[in-house]
Amino acid sequence: MELEDFTITAAALLGLISLFKNLLVFIRWLHATFLRQPKNLREYGSWAVVTGPTDGIGKALAFELASKGLNLVLVGRNPSKLEATSSELRWRYGNEIQVKTVVADLAKLSGLEIEAAVASATEGLDVGVVVNNAGAAQGHPFAKYFHEVDDESMESILRVNVNAVVWVTKGVIGGMLKKKRGAIVNIGSGSTVYVSSFPLQTLYASTKAFMAMFSKSVALEYKDQGIDIQCQVPLFTATKMTMLKKRPIFVPSAEMFSRASIRWIGYDRQCNPYWSHAVEGFVFHTLDTISVWYIERYMTWMRKKGLEQDRHL
Ligand SMILES: NC(=O)c1ccc[n+]([C@@H]2O[C@H](COP(=O)([O-])OP(=O)(O)OC[C@H]3O[C@@H](n4cnc5c(N)ncnc54)[C@H](OP(=O)(O)O)[C@@H]3O)[C@@H](O)[C@H]2O)c1
């Protein structure tokens, strides 16, 4: 065979292999997103712990877990919101489930205090699923330069998004190791996995990058012990954190996201459960340079809009 023919055949073969590989990835994604049977979460244990269950994704997840028959330990900072969420759950599910609440401001407690609060609230309970959902962002305006983030928000982002995740995990992992069963779900963010930088959300995205690495690494440490640890990396979801006045068509509500989220628990170490988020993530990742340019412009616009709103208050 001539060198030219050989080069063309080799290139065509490589192209075919790459096409086939991408097709397999796509088919696997379609199956996981729409067809795969969700795990029976009660097989991990009869109780679930959710941090930040009083609003947004955490609240919707608490309802989803309750709908699967799991009892709940709700860890939140606001006693009246915790009480309101528990009452809603009891009203919806009656005696089918039990609900316990723990008042803990994850931005104020030390790591050891968080671990102790979780360990004592779950003592004697068969804890199967733990969702590290509580998250702190920069506050208004949604996008800011690093030096503009006030000290309190900075402290709270670092403590809630990093410290609390580590110490809540420490508070429950011992019990899971003993019974060799458990699932831990950390709600990270697509801002850290699909694009190479996320300007004007620097601190938030960096803490979520920590969470992704923590989850993937600790997941490998315990994968043979019956403990499934996963980082879910959603993109924009309509909650109070994103301050969206109107939900754009491809942005899911917290309930839409949570229904998808539950289906992925116990599977991949990192995943993006909601279908439109996964598509967006793919596009962002493929066009990284353009994506980062767009994010910078969009965040700058959001900052400007937020500052204008502040001036009119
Ligand atoms: N929304 C999005 O577009 C998006 C995208 C990617 C990732 N995420 C992640 O998803 C998770 C949930 O976000 P969300 O959009 O549902 O936010 P959210 O609506 O603002 O709800 C956040 C929850 O965390 C709680 N929380 C905040 N600070 C706390 C603290 N210091 N101590 C205890 N609890 C605290 C809140 O309590 P209160 O009710 O008392 O405020 C609330 O229950 C976060 O980890 C976030 O980073 C969100």
C-alpha cells in the first residue's frame, strides 16, 4: 500500500473509532437520563439527611426523598423555615415518614461542631442517603469582582460550600462504613466542570471545584465498602440563589431538577442529572474559549444590572 493510501485509511479508521466512541457515550447518556431504573434508595437505609432543605433544590430533594419513603433529618439554619418545611412534609406524607430537624448555621459553626451536630442527630438511625446541598453564593448582585465580595459572604461561601461538606461527610461516614451501605450526594456546580474559568463568580466556582475533586476522590476510597459518593453538577436552576424573575424555557425549576437528581443517586461519581443542563454543559465544554468569553460578558452585564437595581432601592 502506498504511503498516501495508508495515511487516508488510518485517518478514516481513527475517525470511525472516534465517531463510534462518541455514539456510545451518547447512547449511554440517553439511557441513563431517560430509561435507566433508579436505585431503590431505601436499600441504603431508611433515613436521609439533607442540608439546606428549606428552599430551592434542597427542599425539592427532601420532598422527592420523602416520596420514596425515606425518613428525613433536615439540617438548616432558620428554625421557622425548618418548621414550615417539616409541617409541609408531614401534611403531604402524614405518618408514612418521620422528620427530624437540626438547627445549624453552617456558616457559623466550626467543623467539629457540624460533625458533632450531625452525628448526634443521626445516632441510632439507619442513615442511608446524605445530601450535601446547602450552598452559599455571593449575594446581590449575583456577579461580582473578587474584591467586591463582602467579608461575611466570603466567609460564608468558604464555610458552607467547603467546610460543611467535609465535616457533614465525616459525621456520617463512620456509620455507613459499619453497615457497608450508604450514598452521599454533593451538589456541586457545572460552573467548575464544563468551562476552564468562571469570572465574576470566582469564589463560588472555586469552592465547587473543591467539592468536585473531594467527591471524586473520596468516592474511590469507599467504592468497595458499599458507599456510593457522587457529585452532581447542575447548571442554572430557578431558585432564590439565581434570582431569576422568570424561568427561561431551558432552565429547570428546583422540582424538575430534583426529580432528575434522584434518578442518578448511586450511579456515576460525577453527573449532570437534568437533560438540558447536560446538553448545555456539552456545548460549553466543546466551545470553551467562546463559552468563557460569553460568561465574562454575561456576568459583567448581570453585575451592572444588579448595581443599577441597588441604586434604585
Ligand atoms: N440554583 C442554581 O442555579 C444552582 C446551580 C448549580 C449548583 N447549585 C447548588 O445547588 C445547591 C442548592 O442551591 P439552590 O439554588 O437551591 O439555593 P437556595 O435556593 O439559595 O437554597 C439554599 C439552601 O441552603 C441553605 N443555606 C444557605 N446557607 C446556609 C447556612 N449558612 N447554614 C445552613 N443552611 C444554609 C438555605 O437556607 P435558607 O432557606 O435559610 O436560606 C437553603 O435552604 C447549592 O449548593 C448550590 O450551590 C445551584
